[in-house]
Amino acid sequence: MPFPKKPFPKAKINRILKKELRRDLSFRSGKIIGSMCSDPPAFCARIFRRYIEKNLGDPGLCPGTAEIERRAVEMLGSLLGNPSAAGVFTTGGTEANILALLTAKKLSASNQREVILSDCAHFSFRKAAEMMDLKLIFIPHKEDFSIDVEAAAAAISENTLALIGIAGTTGTGAVDDIPALGALAEKHGVYLHTDAAFGGFVLPFLEKAGFPSKPFDFSVPGVSSVTIDPHKMGRGLTPGGCILYRSAEIAGRVAFPVSYLSGGETEHLTLVGTRSGAAVLANWAQILRLGESGYIKIVRKSMSLARSLAGRLDRIDGIRCVKEPQLNVVAFCSTKIANEILSERLRAKGWAISFFGEYLRIVIMPHVTEKTVRRFLKDLQKITETENG
């Protein structure tokens, strides 16, 4: 499509959009079961549209929006065991995790380049390593898919830049032993970052929802920073990531001065310059709208359905759950046909499911209902019966 020489009529633009976007999957279809995001609530979306022009890349032009971001960070810090935490909203967990390693690098000696993390860690750490010339030391996961802490301890050396703990792995929802990692971080003077992009809005509410939880946040001594994504189980909208630091002093190590902006001289704590203030406002408003009781209700419903789904999967001949759900993430595999083939057959029936090689993954987000689960299990049963002869 060449660059247009003349303005397109609005009607033609809308026709093109309608035609092309018809192929896109919608959360309303009920068949997106592999995503860690969901459809944004109408209230949240209205806030975003109303304030769409806000740009936090130039906070001097929108001091009120910047103040709301400060309050949102304070609320999240309180949720994560540290009301005095400092931080900033990001485009998502990837940017937050990259910022965490950039911060660790700024705080380290020049020769420290090794990052110790689970082999279940998010791909964003690989991106960070390539950008900053870091060496990732991958520690094999245990049977429950959490990091082997003893192996991590053995890997620490004078070259260690940071330890990574995961509070909800992308593949299985496993939660690392963050207190044990925190003890290692304190003992060796190493930066510890918790990637709770998904688990950050689940773990704090699990116990009150009737499920076991694990400490993962600033309540654990040794944790220097935490990634949390409001656009996942926070029930906000994209872009909606956040990185929180234990103190303003730590956060300040990545501050980059910018002097030319229309709103006056400022500092950026993010990788990006221009930043959506509307997304920050919408996600802050959604947190207020739900409150603790709202999140407990969402977590209870999602976890109950995840546990129920896991049990029903195990009753299908040739299907096995690889782990009891710790969060609302259900990972399963086939014992009779190749998982790749199973993934292809499910996708052919319209199911947007995640494939991790050794297993497939379903995330019970709020848009996934009991009806959705029954439809999925019916299709899965037919596929396994057909493939198994």
C-alpha cells in the first residue's frame, strides 16, 4: 500500500478496518484461553478514551496526571509490602524487567555481568542480556517448575550482577522460593528482582480467597525491585506494566535527565520517552474501582475454575496436568500424541492456546467461563479420541 497522495474518505478507512480486523480474535469469542490479558472493563476503557492526549513523557505539561501516577505507585507499593516504594508505570513486564537489570548494572561493579535465573524465566531477560552484554546463568527448574535454590546458590560468584525470582512463571504459574533467594541476595550483597508481572495481582489475594500463597514481594528482605502488570490480572488495559523499587534511592540510579521538554526539565525512569498518561489514569482508576474485595472475588473465581479444569483434564485418557495450579494457570500435556500436533488440532478448532514444547498452557482470565471450559474439554476429548484411534 503506497503512501496516500490524497486524504482517504472516512467511510473507506472504516471499510478497510472492518475487513482486515475481521480476522482478529476477540476476547468476547470465548476462545482466547492462552493469553495473560483480558478484555478491559468498559469503565477503564472510558477513562482511557477521555484522557487519551495525556503524555507522561513530558510530565510538566500534565502535573495532575503525574500526581495520579505517584499515587498509583504508592498504592501498588502498599499492596506489595512497602508503601514507601518508588517506581514508574511501563509499557509492560518486558520493559520493567529490562529496567530492573539496568538498575542492577548501575549499582554493580564494572566486572559483574552474570545474572542467575530459572530456565523458566520470561524472554524479556534474554532481551536485556543482549542489550547490555550480560551473561545469563540459567538454573534448571525443580519438579514443581520453581528454581533450584541450591543450584542458584552454587552459581553465585564475584561476577554475579543479579538474582531473578519469578512469582508466576509464564508457562506454569510456578512461584519461586523468594524468601530463600532473598537470603542469598543479602548474604552475597546481590541485587534481587522479583518478576511478578502475572502473579503480582494474584498472590496478595490468594489467602483471603481461600487458597495458599507464598511471600514474594518487599516483605521479603533482600528484594530490591518487583515487576507487576496491571494490564494482566489487575484487570486494566494495555499498556499497563509497572516496576517498583524498594527505595527512591535505588530508583534514582536509572533516572535520565531531559532538559528540552515543553513542560520544563525533568527525569525519565523508563526506556521509552513518550508515555501514555491515559493508560496510567485508566489502570489507576480500575484499581480503585475494584479494591481489595473486588480482586479477592476475581482471584477466587479464577482459581476455582483453574483447579476444576486441572482435575477434569486429568480424567481425560492421554492427558496429564504437569503441575497443580498455584495461580490461575493450567499446564497440561499429552501422553499419547505429540504436544505440537495437539496444539495444531486445537488451533484448527479456533482455540487460541499457548504451546511450550513439552506442554500446553491455559490461563483462566476473567473472560474464561465455565461454559468456555466445557466447550474446550469437549473439543479436546474428540481430538484425543480421534488421534488415539
